Amino acid sequence: MNTNDFDYGSFVQSDLKKKEVEKAVLEANEEIPVLEALSKKKKAPKKLENSKERIESLKDKSPKTKKLNKSEIQKSRVVYPIGVKLILIISAIVSISMALVIFLASYYVSKDTRISAEENNLTINSRSASDVESRFSAYSSAVGMLYDSFTSDDEEEEMQYKAERFFERNDDVVAISLIEDGYSFCNKSYFISREINFDLVDAYLAQENEAVDSVKNGETVVLNATPFFGNQLLAIFTQIRSDNDNDIVMIIVSADALSDTFSTGSTNLSFLVNADGTILLHPDLEIMQNASDFSSHPLVEKLFSEKTDNEQVTYRDSENIEYIGAYKKLNIGGCAVVTEVQVQIVLEAVNATTRRNIYLTIAVLSIAIMIVWFFSKSLSIPLKDLTAITDEINAGNFETALLSQIKNKRKDEIGVLIESTKAEQDILNTFTRLTNKGVTRAIVTKKIDFQPHLKDITIFFSDIRGFTAISDGFNKRFGEKSAAEIIGFLNDYMGRMVNCITITGGTVDKFEGDAIMACWGVLRDDSLDFEKLPDTDPRKAKFKAVHEKHIKYDALSAIKATTAMRYALMEYNKKAELFTKKHEGEPLAKYKPHIRIGSGLNSGRATVGFMGSYDKMEFTSIGDAVNLASRTESSNKPCGTDMLITEDTYNLLKMDYIRCEENNFTIKPENLKNEVIVEVIPVTFEVKGKGKQHFYGVVNMPQFNIEEFFRKTNPKFKVDPDCAKAIGPKGPKTLAEVRTILGIPTPDFGGVNLDAEESKIKAT
């Protein structure tokens, strides 16, 4: 198939005529059941044998022969006063609505607050762990440099001098003991200011033989020295290596530098434990001074029992208080930082708001009942009159005299209703003269065929990377005017993308925020009825070939549109940069952000048609193929790509347009103009119902004629040389080049986890 000479309009008028296929299906099946509904005949209504009897029966019901008493009708109809009903209805509506609003608001706000608290807790934990780890590493590195500065010719006095200079630059380090060499150095200013005896360093070292033995076995040990020295101190036992010698060193450091990280200034509590579960750092000084054992703490138990180095969990303590907790293991001495926060504290503001909303609901309900009670009196009398009149009309008495007895001086909806009822009576009376009452009572409806259909289509999804941050940037920059600026920016961006879709014959399904969904093949009258034909019927192969030609064209058109979007996006980003520079320095200076997008394509069978309610319907596509296309788009970020296609789309095109092993890496001359370069993503996925699958990153269409493509909608279009490197002859040849051009980080596929958002796909 040469798509260059292919007319998309011819596809809408498909060669596969539905009537012809349906006829063939009927011929292939010997027994076709006939619907019972078609064989049933409606019974004609029973006619009155005597027309005079019919006339007399109508006269008996006429108000001309029997005048109804207005007050009697009202009294007979008032079973439940309208005031009571309105109060009950309004009360129920207000109560249910407010209760639902309060519940949903509380639920979602609580959920969002909890998620935010979990993210904040995890962030605090990671920050605290990073701070501790970096400081411990810095201490070890600094002491290592001091150790390297010592030479065999140094006298003890010279070594003490170097140590004193070291402590001046590293005032967090309190003491250093070179255990095998037998030297100890103290930060004299620290010991003197806190009235600590220098000899306590050697005494402490003497009692920690077990830690020294552990270091000899290649371990690093961190201990809480606070109980021994009476100050917040930590002891790090580790090996120190140099070019000439190795030694075991004890580094005593002050915990004051970490006090801000582990302070109690927020609702989150962080503490540091060593490999034995002993507290090293804690905001509560008493706990540090007692070197409390936290090995039975739920989070500490979990972190030492789990293989994961970093995790966030929820748990309840012995008093059934729920906590959000997180831990992160350090690479030094088997230590770990634990951060926790009470859920009750996190949700306290939400609970307080809920209580206030309940009080407000009670007040609103009380006021509403009072207003409805008084208002109902102005409605009940005229409504009772209209009810009696309606009953007469519904009974077939279109000429009731009750309506003429109502004096209408109202200017509200009741007055309009009275006038409308009078007009309806006139219309009914007039229409009755033209037809009969049965026709007058009939309901006229319109029947529209909203039946959906199965079609083989190609589905496209895209969205802007980091749109939330972009939106926040607009809000901070423009405040109340940000909405118009954001919409203007999105309209500019989406206009360029939709142009690419339109040129290739695609149909935009919907916009969802910054996301676009489009389809190719949904407008074509391409019936699948040929599949019902027996395999022996030669027409089936013919219809199938035409059908495959169609879906292959759709897939190629979708890739062409998506590839063109890369150029359009680069052109947008370039103009956005110039636009922003142009308005620099202006009050509320206009700007357009630099953006990246991810797009995904999948080809498959979907349900296409009008969906929704009778009052509001939407032409759309649904099904597993659509879901996989959406999933493909979301996989761009971990795969380090901007365009991904599924294996289904790849298999449609590989023989004709993609150089691959199956076609001996050759493409027919007539298809060269539409050659597609792809690279397989080096991760396989277990897709439910399909087995192992690959995603393919679209690199380029090397023969893509940018100018020819965009001139279909803009005859004056000229190629931007800077943007021409995005696609076509000057475009990339590998995914690595694509990432370089677009500024996409190269992913570590060993750590990619694409089943984090979709349980149907598992990385293997």
C-alpha cells in the first residue's frame, strides 16, 4: 500500500459494503432465527359498536352536564398538606445534601491531607537520613585526611598540633582515638567549655572492646555516648585506610549539629537508631541519656525484618493510636532514621472543620424549615386549584369550567402555570376538533439509533510533563488572571497538536486538562460482518485484505501525526522563549513555558459510538485497546521517550515500514517515503490476555517532508532550521539522539517499574 497516493476520504466510503456482507452472512447460515417481535401483530383497539353510545358516555363526563364543586375537589385531594411535604422534602434534601457534602469533603480532604502528610513524612525522613549520612561520611573523610597528614617522622607534639588545627576546622568532632597506634586527640575547647575530663575518652574506649572487635571484622559501629559523657555525643567506630597504613579509629562527634533535624518543632518525630535498635539521636534528651532500647518499636522491628532500605507504613501502637511512619536505612553502621506522625494530629483540622459544618447544617436546616412553612401557604391554594383542573383534563374533560373560575393576578411561576394551563386547554380543544382524544393524549418521541459498534482503530494519548508545576507557575505569576493565561497557553499548544491530528485524518475524542485523546478509523464505515463468513468463502479473504489495509493506514497516519507533533512542539518552545523574552520587564510580564510531552499509540478493537445519557451524549471509544494506549502514554517517563507504540501497532507496520529481522531489514521502494525508525524498549511486560509484550520508542520518520505536511493547512508554512532536527532527514537516528535533542534523561532500565500504576502489566 502506497499511502502517499491514498485518499483518506475514500476510506469513509468503504469498499466493504455493509449490505453486501450482511447478505453473504445470511447466505452462509442455513438457519437464521427470526425475531419473535417481528412476527407478533398488534391487536386493533376495540371499537364501540354504537357511536351514539360513545357520544352519550362523553356527555355524561362533561362539566356542562355535571358542574364540579371547587371546594369539594380541593378537600378531597388534600391528603398530605403541601407545606408538610415541602418541609419534609426540603429537610431531606438539605440534610442529605449537606451530609453528603460534609462526608465527601471530609473524606477527600482527609484523604488528600493524609496523602500530603505521608509525602511530607517521607520527605522529612529522607532529608533527615541524607543529613545524617552526609555528616557521618564527612566526619570519616575529615578524620581520614587528618590520618593521612601524619607521617612516621612526626613526634607526638607535632601530631597534637595537627589535631588541634583539625578541631579548629571541624568543631563538631569532639575526640579521635587511633586505637592500634594508641593515640587520642581531644577537642580541648569542647571539653573545657563543658567541664569534661580528657581521660574519659580513653575510659570510654576501654569499655567498648566489643565495638572494636566488630570493626576488625569489617563492620562500622555507631554508639550513643551520651550516657557516659553526660552530653549529646555519638561514637563512630570504623576502619580508616591510607596509602601506607590502616588503623581502627573511634570518632566522637557532637549531636548538636543534628539537633535541628531531629527537633520537636513539627508534628513529625524523627529519631536515629543503630543496628541494635538503641537510640542514637532523639528530640527527647532523657531518651538519649538513657540510650533507650527501641528494638520493640513497630517501625524499628519492621525495618530490621524487611529487606527494603526505605519504606513508609501505617501502624498502631499498644494504645491503638494510628501513626504514619517511614524509615530509611543508612549505609553506615546499620543505622536507620525513623520518622513518624500521629494520624489524629494530621486530621485534627479536618475534624474541626467537619464539626463546624455539622453545626452550620443544623442552622441552615432550621431556617429553611421556617421559610418553607410560610412560603408553602402562598403555593398550596393555587396549586390545589390547578391540581383539580389537571385531574379534569387528565380524565379527558378538556372543556372543564374550573379554569374559568380562577382569577389570575400572580406574576410568578404560578401565574405563568395558570396561563399555560389555559393555553393548553385551548390547544387541546382545538386539536380535538382536528383529530380524536386518543391522538391528543399520545406522546410524540424521536428515535435515534445510538447503538455502538466494534471497530479496529488506532488510539492516541498525550499529556504535558509536569503540568501541575506549570500551572502553579502561572498562578504565582498572574494570580487571579492566571486562568486566562493558562487557557491561552493550552489553546496555543493544543491547536498545534490538533493540527497534526487533523492533517492525518484523525478524530479528536476529548481533551482532559492538558491531555489529548484522538483516534484514527472511527469515522470509517468499515463493518466487521465479514468475520462471520465461513473461511471457505473467497469474499472473506477479500474483505479481510481491505480491512487490514485500512487499519494499517490508520496506524501509519497516527505515527505520522505524532512524529509531526515533535516538530510542532519544538517550534512552539522556540517561539515561547522569544515571546517570554519580548515581554521581560513588563508588569505581570506574559510568558509561555517550555514544555515536554509524552504520547502513546495502540492499535486494536474498541467499542465506538455515542455514549452517555439521552440529554448529553458523547461520541467516543472505549475498551482494553484504549486503556492500553493510555497506559502506553504514561510509560514514556520511565522509558525515557516522548513517543511509544505498542507491540500491536508495531506488528501492523513492521513488514512494510520498519526495517526489522522479519523483512531482512529492507523496505519496498514505494514504502520508503513512510519509513519508521523504532527502538525496542529493553523491558518485557506481561500484559493480561496477551502474554509478554514490548513497547517501542519512535525515533524518526527519516523521509518525513515537514514542509509538505504542514502546508496542507498553512500554504505559507516554512521550515524552521533549528526545529528540523526533530524529524525527517536531519532528525535523530537513535533514541539516544532523541533524548539529547529533547533533554530527556536516559533511564536506568534496571530500576524501571511500569506496573506501579497498572496492575495488568508486570515487568519481567
